[in-house]
Amino acid sequence: MKIQSKLPSVGTTIFTLMSQLATEHKAINLGQGFPDFNPERELIDHVHQAMLDGMNQYPPMAGLLSLRERISNKVQSLYGHTYDVDTEITVTSGASEALMSSILAFVHQGDEVIVIEPFYDLYLPAIELAGGRAVPVSMTPPQGPSGRYSVEWNKVEAAITSKTRLLIINFPHNPSGITLDASDLDALENIIKKHNILILSDEVYEHLVFDGESHLSMATRPALAACSIIVSSFGKTFHATGWKVGYCCAPKELSLEIRKVHQFNVFTVPTPLQEGLSRFLQNPNNYAALPVFYQRKRDRLIAGLSSSKFRVLPSEGTFFLLADYSALSEMNEFDFSVWLTKEHGVGVIPVSAFYQDPQAESSNQQLIRFCFAKQDHTLDQAIEKLIQL
Ligand code: PMP
Ligand code: GLN
């Protein structure tokens, strides 16, 4: 039978590919973003107890009320915006489903969606499935020894046309690790004042902001909250990426449309996981302690690499650290990542994979991404290998 693919250019994701390669070559996997340690025992106990308590049948379509209440309280206390528990918060199958459902709900045939490049791999196929067209706007790549990626909002604004439906942003940013400051929010406010577009804000790393800074959510500014869909993930926050539980917060009329897709895509998300997460969220310290926990790991990796030929870039948030390998090799990023995995036993992700055209010269800045959501001894073993190079 001849099948016409709806996503002809999509293959296996770089994360799966590099994890497979790491397993095959028994390499230490600092590639795909997931912790190599368990969630807190208390959280696992809550989920177990929820199962024993009989919470094993369908929960409400939008998520358990108690979990939505705790999400609402968390967002209110951190960002000052109140989302209505009944109509504005939806528990989803990971952040992925929240992103996909939102894109399918709002992007019509021929609509344009602005994405900031480098970008997370889900956005483009989701836009394509919805019949839209992605319009990438490149960040300015790091320049000089202490350089970081940066967004030029005037370039973002210049890409808006009468067909633009959505602007997708992701801060703290995967893979660059950059975060937003107040001037970025000012620029975004200025854009949405002038243009009738929605913001899809992927804030999965909201609890991973370092050096005493705070995450600046779209929910911190009423004007931005009014036109934003904010997406988060308990996978990142509670070291449980395999549970695939996330949520989105959006004004009532937007949430209504997202739920129409959610309802017929997954209908709802496993009850005992939701109940366990709800009980665990009772203690705000369970997420408030995260920046200190991960900053130590970031700093351990940075300190370890200081005697290597890698030059690390600043990581303001996320559990990723970029490193420049230009002192070691002239290979492109993909080839270098494969070589490092196969020959030197450390799996990483090429940053070029976050570009529309990973082969292009402009997508290859000789940068790789390390994930430091790993046990200290895993990081130490990787460092030992990396300093040999
Ligand atoms: N967005 C970004 C930027 C991510 O890094 C991830 C992580 N995998 C996701 C979305 C998906 O999150 P989840 O696993 O909760 O679906
Ligand atoms: N978000 C994770 C990363 O950036 C990967 C998730 C996935 O494998 N789909 O590494």
C-alpha cells in the first residue's frame, strides 16, 4: 500500500538516537535530558498509596480537582496570577501533549507560527500537522569567550505578518540555558500590544533557574498572561520524566479550545500519578529546593571541565550546559557528538539538532549540550573521560 506521509521529513528524534548510541557503546549518557536518579521516595509512596486507596479509574477530563487547586496555588504564590481551577488549568500527558494540543487547537491551515531558533524538536512537526508554517527567527549565537545566546525581539516582531497566529517561546531555554529578564518581558508586552497573536510559553524548566534569580513567567504580567498558554512539566520538576504528567494554564476561552483536543487525544492522565503529585505539592519546599540542588550539579560539571579543552557557556537555567569544542576538533556537531560517544564514552547532544537545518553551516557553532541531571559519581566519571581529550 502506498502511504502518503503527513510528516515526510521526520525521523527518530536526536534524543532517542543519541541515547541508543550511548547504550550500544556503554557510554555515560549526558545526552537526552532525564535524571539518572529516582524521584523522592515520599512522592513514590504517595502514588503507591493512591493506587491502594482505589484511585485507579478515570479522573476528570481536565485533571483531578485537588491537583488543579495545588497548581493554581503554586502559580499564584510564585507569579501572582490566579488561574481559575475549573476553567483555566488542564493536566496533560506531559508538557508534550499540552504543546501539541495547543498547536492543534489554534493553528489553522496556512497560519504562520514564529519559533525562536534553536528550538525544541516537537514544535515543527506539531505546526506541520496542524497545517501551519513555522517561521524560525534565529537567536544571536554566542560571541567571544563569555558569550551567550540572545534573542533580538525586534527581529521577532519583524517576522510577524497578518498570518501569524502564535509565537512559541521557551525560557529557561533548551538547549542554551538562557533565561528571561525584565527587559525581555517589556519587549514581549510591547509586541502583543501591537499585534493580535497568542504566545505559547514552554516553561517546563520554570523551577530550574540559578544564581538567586527568579523565573519570569508570562503569568507575572497581566497583559502577557491574557494572551498566553503556559506549559509546564512535573517530569522536570520532580525527577519523573517517564511519568509524563504536565499541565497548561491559559485564559478560559483558550483553555476551552485546548481541552477540545485534549479530550479526544488522551482524554485524561493517570489518576494515581495525579493524586500522588497533588499530595506532594502540598509542601512548596519540594520544588523550591530545586535550584540549589541542580546548581551544585551544574557547578560540579563546570569545575570538572575547567581543566579540559572544552569551554563552557553560562547556564542560567535548565539542567543543560553548552560547551564549545573548537579547541578539540573541526568536526561538525553531529559527527563530534557521535565520535565522543563511540570513541570516548560520553553521550551528548549536538546543538545543531535544535535548528531547522542541522546540516547548515550557520547551525554548527561547534557546540554540544551536556545534561547535568545526573548523580555526582556519573558526572565525575564523565569528567574524567572528558579531561583526557
Ligand atoms: N519542552 C521542552 C523545552 C523540553 O525540553 C521538554 C523535555 N523533554 C518538553 C517540552 C517535554 O516535556 P514532557 O516530557 O513533560 O512532555
Ligand atoms: N527534552 C528532552 C531533552 O531535551 C528529551 C525528551 C525526549 O527525548 N523527547 O533532552
